[in-house]
Amino acid sequence: MTITLHSHAPKLLEIQGVGPDSAAALLVAAGDNPERFSNKASFAALCGVSPVERSSGKTHRRRLNRGGDRQTNAALYRITQSRLRWDPRTQAYLERRTRDGKSRREIIRCLKRYIAREIYRHLQSTIAVNAASETAA
């Protein structure tokens, strides 16, 4: 499986916290036609990490979209948990947002959206590389 991952999306496995299982789930979600994602928000909606307003009275909050691909959402959660445990930048972000008064659940929501944006950029660069190699052949 990792040979296939390296041939289709070599830079995806280089992202902090992305293992072969998570990368495979992300590539399956992108499908054969990743150009269908017009922007990073549409990819986030597919992954189920687009924010949805959840406000009542005086409180204004956001929650994650419950729609989308559950396996992709689970892969993003695994990547987030891995980063929270091993990545010093993510740990510093957690501490800073906790001091700002955010709950751990809200912080994980923000991290999943950030990771989805990062993966979208890598998928788009993969599309560009694959398109260039097809035109050259």
C-alpha cells in the first residue's frame, strides 16, 4: 500500500502525523477526480470539518459539520491526536488557545480544519505534478 501512496501522493506522507492509513483514507476521499474541489472550503466540507454556527442567545460558537466522509474525518482526528502528542508547535498552540479560554474540543476543531487546509494544498500540488507528467508523456 505504501508503494501506491508514494507513487500517487509522495508528499502526503511527509506531513507531520500522516501515516499510511490516514493518507489512504484522504486519497480515497479525494477520489479519481480531485479537481472537483473548487477551493479548500469544499474539501473541508467533504471531510466534515467545515464550521457550522451553533449559537444560542448570547453565546456564539461554531461546531464541526456532521456531514461529510466519516473515514476522512477520523483520519484527520488521528492526525490531530498525533500532532498534539508529538509536535511542539501544536502543543504550543493548544496551550495558547487554552489560555484564551477555548475548550479542548474547540481547539481540536480548529486543528482539524487547519490540517484539512494543509492536506488540500498537498493534493492540489499532486494534481499539478500529475497533470504536467501526463502532458509530457
